[in-house]
Amino acid sequence: MIAAVDTLLKDIRNKRIAPVYLIHGDEPYYLDRVADELEKVAVPVAERGFNQFVLFGKDADVGAVINYARRYPFMAERQLVLVKEAQQLAGINDKSAQTLLEDYALNPLSSTILMLCYTKEDGKPGLDERKAWVKAFGNKGKLLGIKKLYDNKVPDWVGEYCREQGTKVSPKACQLLADHIGNDLKRLASEIDKIMINLHVGEEISATTVERLVGISKEYNVFELQKALVSRDVVKANQIVDYLGKNAKDNPLVVVLAQLFAYFSKVILVQASKDQSEKALAGVLGVNPFFVKDYLSAARTFPLPKVAAIIHAIRRADALSKGIDAPTMNETDILRELVFDVLH
């Protein structure tokens, strides 16, 4: 877990609660987790009907939020005003509305807990922490920005999430889930929860378990494609290409190419590393030591100039998938051509 998020969650659980919160970023999983934790402890269950207000930005404006925040709790010590998707609040980008937020944050009502969850939307700028109204939340309460997890950190996140739930998980299962689902933490958590429901007491989540319960083919996936390429198994590689093409909805080409690019980029790092010990390479690659042998094998199979050519071919395949230079090629043909380039 992100250290700052972990600290904030611990503070909330221990009822070290600030009067105002502004959490923002492009990782909705953690924004929701912090908000859910505050909902659990801020107001006793019996008092929530009159003293807990969950608003959504698209249905409110800044003025309404401030009005809720300035009211006094009904026959209770405090109230909670939680605003989700705060970036959609009417007037949130107007200077007058931002002044209202700033004034309130600098002089919050002691009996109110106000939390704004501001999600960065795709293609739009995120929250600017240099703005006065944003700084005001940090001065009197908690201001926290949460960025989306980098792809190479996802397997570790999967392992940590499983450990938090008291479940063992194999390194290969972590990698398989990360490669198949990506860095969508909400979906990852949901898939892991489904897997755990079907486990026997004390059973570990293995790659086989993931393949069976998440619906990933045991023989025809990107892992197996990488192995077929490294072993120069032309027949197997093309069988996998055919399968991926027939099941493109579950195996979109853009994801396959991204995973192949990441794989061969790591192979170059292996070839460039002076220390070829598994421990050192695991640190360089940012992977579990369990996988280092795979990268060492690939580095022996493909010399550095060939790996550079493979990466160029992957980039070309990505361009082709976007209709550049080859608007009539389908995804299966593009992937088949890439496999040919890798193996020849």
C-alpha cells in the first residue's frame, strides 16, 4: 500500500480525525478506500440518518456543500459531509466558489468533518496543489494526492492485497493477474475477492487457480507466447496468436503489445547489467526473483541487436494497430507478422 494512504487510514481508524480532507488523484481505488474508512468511524451508526451526508459532485454545487458543512449536527457530537467526484461540482473551477472553499477550510466548523474526493478524469488536468483553496485544506486538515500505480508495481500490490486478506499467493499468480487485468486496482481487488471465495481453508492462490477462476487460458496467453518465442517454438507461437485473435475481446492487441514491450525492455536491462546474479537482476528489473531465470534465458536466446530490432517491431505493430501504414490489416495478422519478425 502507498505509505501516505496507509498512514491516513491508520489515523482514521484510531479516530485521529481532521476537520477537513481533500484527497485527489487518478487512482479511484484508494480514494474510495479512504472515503469508506471515514464513513465507518466518523459518525455512530445510530446517528447517521441525520448527521451523515454523502453527496455526488454532479448533483450538487459548491454553495450547497458549504451550507451542509456549516450546519450543526442534530443531537450528536459531529456530522460527516462526504463529497464524491468533487471535480464535477458545479462552480468548482470558479474563483468565487474556490474562495468559499478556502474560507471554510481555513475556519472549519469543529463539529463537521468535510471530505472532498476529487478524481482526475482522463484527458483533463488534475488538481493543482498550488492553488490557495487547495493549500487551505492542507493547512487545517489533510491534503493527499494519490497517483495511479505503475504497471511494474502491480504484481507487488497483488501480493500485498492477498496478504492483507490472510491469503497466500504465488509470484506467478501475482504476475498473471497483473498482466491480464493491468493496473485497474478496483477490478483486481474484485477478481482476487472472487478467487478467495472459492479457495479451501489455507489454500494458496496459484497460477492454475487464477487460470481456472478468472478465465485465462492455461496454454494460450501472453506468458505462454513469451515462452514460445524464447524457445523458438514457431508452431506453438502461431497457435497462441490464432487463439488470441479469436478471443480478442479478452486479449486486446494493445494489451498484448504492451506486455511484450515490457518483457523485451527488461531483457535489454538484463543484457546491460554488469551484475548477473539473480538477486541483483531482480532489483534492476523490479520483479520477483522467481522470474529472473526467464529473462536470463531470453537474454541468451536473443543478442542485444536482435532485442533492439524486436522492440522496433513491437512499436511498428502498435502503429499498424492504430491504422498507420496498414489500415486493412486485422489484429491477428499484425500479431502474426510480429511473431515472424521476432523468430526470424
